[in-house]
Amino acid sequence: MIAVVAASPARPTLVRAVCVREWREALGNKLLVGMTLLPPVVILVSGIAAVAAAAVNPPSDRDVQALYAAAPAVAGLDPREAVQGFIATYFLILFMLIPTVVPLTMAIYSVIGEKASRTLEPLLATPVGVGDLLFAKSLASTVPSVIVTWSAYAIYLATVIAIGSHAAVQAVTAPRWILAIVVLVPLLTLLSVNLGILISTRVNDVRVAQQIGGLVVVPIVGLGIAQVTGRVVLDNGAFLQMTIVLILLDVAVFWLARLAFQRENILVRWR
Amino acid sequence: MKTVVRTEKLTKRFGDLTAVDGIDLDVHEGEVFGFLGPNGAGKTTTLRLLCALIAPTSGTAEIAGHRLGRDDAKIRAAVGILTELPGLYERQSAWDNLVFYATLYGLAPSVSRAQAERYLRLMGLWERRDEPVVTFSRGMKQKMAIARAALHEPRVLFLDEPTTGLDPDAAKTVREFIVALRGEGRTVFLCTHNLDEADRLCDRIAFFRHRVLRIANPDELRAEFYGRATEIRLVPKPRAEDLVRVQAVPGVREAHLENGSIVVASTDPLHTNPLLVKTLVDGGADIAFVTERKPHLEEVYLRIVEPIE
Ligand SMILES: Nc1ncnc2c1ncn2[C@@H]1O[C@H](COP(=O)(O)OP(=O)(O)O)[C@@H](O)[C@H]1O
Ligand SMILES: [Mg+2]
């Protein structure tokens, strides 16, 4: 017989085991897979359709005047170019919805699912650190969400390059936008994940948790629209500012989630 | 005798409610220790305390040589718990469930797989290892949960009402498993509200309702509350004079007729019973059976647990 000696697992081992289990579980949940893939697919399809439509139908004079008024950044460009650039950028901002909605849903399912199936008690009875467990759970929702967002962006990019005008290509390949996708998407995802976990400790209904989490999306969309209409320009300063704010929010929300994620709290107070 | 679980004035309050009120326990290595109490007595709370899942309000405990509150991770590694509900990942296979937990208990991959196989076979679930647990019956899920609790070969196994809600067949498997564990020298802390089960499985029983009211082994309790009783079946049936003769035998505390038998309570049955048999035979009675009668533990239980209400 082999000697069986139980002990706390190494952190990477724990993280890997939790991630694999969560991903298997998520892939087996058709509703969750649907809810995860729907937003990127809708945004991607409508984004590509809009850019394609603008490339085929030249805008009317009135449209162009309205556009110049709304987005001073594109004023003076060739109308067709301007419209495509505007649309391409506008959808890039909608892409920022993916790292808020998708990870939120995944995190909510991950925690509320464990509450509903009563798996938390045996899980907490193992010699794992709860901080490590929380970290592993966060990562399990963050990684696929970031991959989904980046993939959607890559497809969008490739399509715009293939069918879009010069202005549209310039808009989507602007270094600041690429940087935003690379840096802000993971930060935004992490924020949504831990927010989802935090909300799920108090709420037992997936839809209610999603609605509460949706309140976070509003200011982000607001900021995005403001930026397109030229009031807040995504210059280096604004980008840096957003990065710092997101990092601070990430730390704060992870800290709050860590406070809620204690063995006794989970077993005695989570309802 | 080695002690594996020792508590000192262990107490847990939830607001105004004292669920566990200053309990002192000593559980010995290798015994099946019954923790018997009605619903709401605080059994689950005690288990959570001893598995380092929740912290005591006051008091302390030492489990498998580790101090509660100081070496909690070591306690968790040294004990296994069968929770009230199985709590399995139902979308995943039996195999994946067990390997996942083995990994969380720090077992190396090859050991994890070996243990998962050992317990799946032991529980008769090996053939269904690749099926998602959601397709399993209540009894199979309970077996899975027990396998999960025992997978890392803990020194102490805490079982929270392991047969509640199971069909008789599954309950039997679970009880056989508990007996097998004891055979391996494993310590089992068995929470139950089922007297019959405690009686059949436990070396000692703690009667518990927020406080430990009494600790004893089942035979001691019977002897103390009733004296040993003997049932003597006569053919065709006892006559009035048989009863009178029995009542006159030295050491007999009480005797009465019951369904064609004479039921005798005596202070020292080992000395009294041979005398009883001789007296009856000498008196011309034909004896068919002489059996030891165990008074029902239910009554003992009610006498110990009820008065504090
Ligand atoms: N998280 C909790 N918050 C408040 N009261 C609790 C909590 N858990 C248990 N209790 C109370 O403590 C008492 C003991 O509960 P429990 O340990 O579950 O009893 P048992 O397992 O013996 O049925 C009950 O009155 C129960 O309502
Ligand atoms: Mg209970």
C-alpha cells in the first residue's frame, strides 16, 4: 500500500485544479456558455455589419453634418472615411462591454452554483487557504473572459482591415486602442469577476446578481460614449488615469471579496 | 488509550443562542464515538468546530495532536468530514470529483488516482466512474461523499448523520463501511439522531443537547437503567406457579409474564440465570428458549435527553 499523507497543496497545483474543474463545469452548462458567447457574437456581428454597410452606402449630407457636430475629431475628413472611422471606434467601445458582462456572468455562476449545490463546506474542509481559493476562482473566470474578448477583438480587427476604409483601419489599429485592449481588458475583467463574487456572497439568484452587477457597466458605457462624442478624448493622460483607477478598483474589490471569503463567514453568514 | 480528539469547555454562540455549551470530550483512537442528540442539538456545529471550519466562541480543542486555532490547516489535513448534504459537483464524473478533492488534500497525482480508484471500488461505483454524479441515486451520492471524506486516509472521520434519508440497502453499506473503518483502527466520530444506529455501531455514546449530558457505552446504559433482563420462553406457556417460583429466586428484582414468556430483571444475571433455569425445570416447566433481552435504548435516551427541556 502507498503512504497517503495529506497536507496543504502547493498553490499552483490548487489553482490549476480549481481552474480545470471550473472550466469543465462551465463548459457543461449550456446556458452559461450561451450567455458568455452571446455578447461578443452580437457586438462582433453588428460591428462588422455596420462597417460593411458604411463601406457600401455613402452617407447623406445631413448624416455627415450631424457626425461632424457630434465628433469633432473626425471633422474635415472625407465623409465616407469619417463615418467608417466613427463606426469602427464606436464598436471598439462596445467591445469594452465584453470584459464587463462576460466575466460577471461567469463569476456569478461559479459562486452561486457552489452555494446552490452545497459544495462549499466540503471544499472549505480541505487544507487549502481561502485566499488561494478565492484567487483561483477569480483566475478561473478571468482567463476565459479575457481570451473571449481578445479573440473577438482580433476577429474584428482582421475584418475591418479586410473590408474597411483607411480611416476605419486607422481607428481600430490606433496604438492607444491596442494598448487599451491589452491593458484595460484584463483589469476590467478582474474588476467584474471580483464584483461578481462579492455580489454572489449576498445574493442567491443569478439574474438578480447580474442586474446588480450591470450597474457597473453603466458608468463604463457612459465614459465610452463621452469619449466618442469628443468630450473625453482617450489621450495618454486619460488612458493612464483609467488604468490607475481600474487598478485601484481591482485592489479594493478583491480586498472586499477577500473579507467576505472567510471559512466561517461562508458557512455561517452566506445565505 | 490514546486520545485523538479532546475538547475543553468548547463553546459556540450564534448571537443569543448557545449552540454548543462548554463541552468536554475525550475521543479515543480507534473507537466509533457516537454523538447522539435530537435535531437542533448542535451536532453539526460541533463537527464544524472540530474540523476547523468555524472558530469557537470560547474554549479549546486538540484534534489529532493539533491545537484548534493554531494549526488549523494541519487539523483539516488530518480529519475527514462527511457533511450533512453530499455537496458534489454534479455535472462532473465520479472520478473527476474524487481526483479533484485528492489534489486539494495535497496528494500527488499518482496517489490521487490510486486513492480515487480504491474508494470507487470500495463503494461499488467503479463501473460508473465516468458518469456525471447528477445521474446517481441518493445512496450512491452518499457513498461518493463518504469516499471523498476518507480519500486522504484521515486519522479521524467525522460523519454527520451518514444514513439519514438513505434506503435500507444504502444505509447498510454505509454502516458496513463504518465497521470496516474501525477494523482499520480509524477513529470515527458519528453524529446521529438514530439510537438504533448508535447502539449498533458505537463503542461509546455521548448524549448531547447543547451540552454533553452523559457518556457511556450502550451496554452500561442498559445495565444501569434496567438491570440485565432475561426472557425465558416456556412450552406450551408459563403457568402462574412458574412465575411465583421465579420471583422467589434470590437476585431477581422483578419478573412478569409477556406473550408466553417470563421476563426477568436481575441484578447479577450471570449468577441468577442458572438458578432460574434449575428452579423452573425442577418445578416441571419445559423451557424452549433463554435469551438476553436488551431494553430499548430509546427509553434510555428519552430519560437522559428529555428532562432538560
Ligand atoms: N449559522 C447559524 N446561525 C445561527 N444559528 C445557527 C447557525 N447554525 C446553527 N444554528 C443554530 O444552532 C443550533 C444547533 O444547530 P445544528 O448544529 O445544526 O444542530 P444539529 O446538527 O444537531 O441538528 C440550532 O438551534 C440552529 O438553529
Ligand atoms: Mg445537523
